[in-house]
Amino acid sequence: MNKTIGILGCGWLGLPLAKSLIANNYPVKGTTTSEAKLKRLAELGIEASQIVLAEKGITGPIEGFLENIETLIINVPPKLRGTTKENYVAKMEHLVQKIEASAVQHIIFVSSTAVYGEVDGIVTEQTLPAPATESGIQLLASENIFKNYSSFKTIIIRFGGLLSEDRHPVTMLVKKEGLKNGEMPVNLIHRDDCIRIIERVIDENWGAVIINGVYPEHPTKKEFYTDAALQRGLNVPDYEGDKTKKGKIITADYLLNVKNFKFLTSIKK
């Protein structure tokens, strides 16, 4: 029987990931911050726990959740937009103490390409991070927390911009005017490929590595979002004509050239 997988955060990515793992005969334990969602998770075959990570500590049965888990997927993005700010690093520090006291052997930490900041040119896993946003800064600090522990092995996956059929960033862009950097390339990935990457990491028990999860096509923002808007019958996003910034192309070098991973779901889907 496959070893139990834990998913901390059964949301937009975590829930379909859990369903896919269960379909592949993995026992799955998952968490939600919502009591109302517990029944739904249980109906899907997930052993569910209500757990809330906070700056001051963890609420909920975290020890029981971590029990018997071999691989833990940490899929809890920082909440740093709008008026809601948090110390994400403090939350991860509380969590890592609980993990160290458990029998968890492998961590998959879902991070973001935001850690690379605003560099121009080709970016690989060997590129030194230089985060320019609070989200990127706290994610990089959190990556380092988990990397510094020897009692478990941590794989870090830095996903590009996430999208799916039911969540596409163009729906927000069409509401804005005077968008900048339309000639810069996009660095995106479809949720289906995110799930396939995580599942392959689990199936093959990869070592402690850093992975860029970005689809290997990089049209300009203006080109990509114009096409996406037209496909959906939306107004075309209003980009200014600034061509002074080149932007970065983030490559999934490790996936493509070391693991021969094949991306299957186009970002233009």
C-alpha cells in the first residue's frame, strides 16, 4: 500500500491534487481552515482536519494530522495582498517545529517564482533569488527555514503564475487601465501540470532539490492576455506602449533537462 500523503491546505490546488492522489491509490490526509468544508473533504475520501496556522501558533489537531504521514505537501500561500498582512515566516516557524517532532520524512514546499524578483533575462534554478515584493521575501525566508532542517528532506517547487479553466488572471486585468510592461514575457503554468509535477516528485521520491514549475512557452503579456480575452468574449486589456523593460523568462531547467518532464496542458487552454 502507498504511504500516506498529507496536504496542508486543500484549496484551489490542494483539493484537486488530493483527488488525483486518491485516484492513484494514495491515502490522503488534508487540512482546511473551514469547519464547513470538513464534511466535503471526508466525502471525497480525505482524512480531514481543521487546522489554522497563525503568527502566534497553530490551532487544531496538528500532531494528530502529522501522525503516520511520510510526505507532507505545504500548500499555504502567504496572505499579503490588500489590507490583510501577516507574518508568514512566523507561521512556518511554528509549523516546522511540529514537523520536526513528527515522523514526516519528506516535505514538498509549494513556493513561487516571486522569489526571483525583477531580474531580466533567463532565470534557472541556479539563479540567485532577489525578491522585490513582501510575498517573495517571506517565501524565500520560509524556503530557507525548511532547507536548514536535516531531520527531513525538503523539495521546493517554485511555480509561476497559476491558472486553470476556472481561474484565469485575464478576468482581473480587463478591469484595469494603463497596464504596463505589455512586452514582457509571461511565466505561467496550468494547475493540471502543477499536479503532475507534484505527483511525479512523490512517485519517484526525488531528492532535496529546487524546481521551477513554469510552462516552456513565454508569449508577451500583451499577446497572451489579448488572446485570452478574445477567447472569452472579454474586453482586450489596455496596455501602454512601454517597451523599455525586457523582463525575465523563467525556465523549468531541472524538470526539462534532468527529469525529461513533459508539460501537457497549454497555458493557452
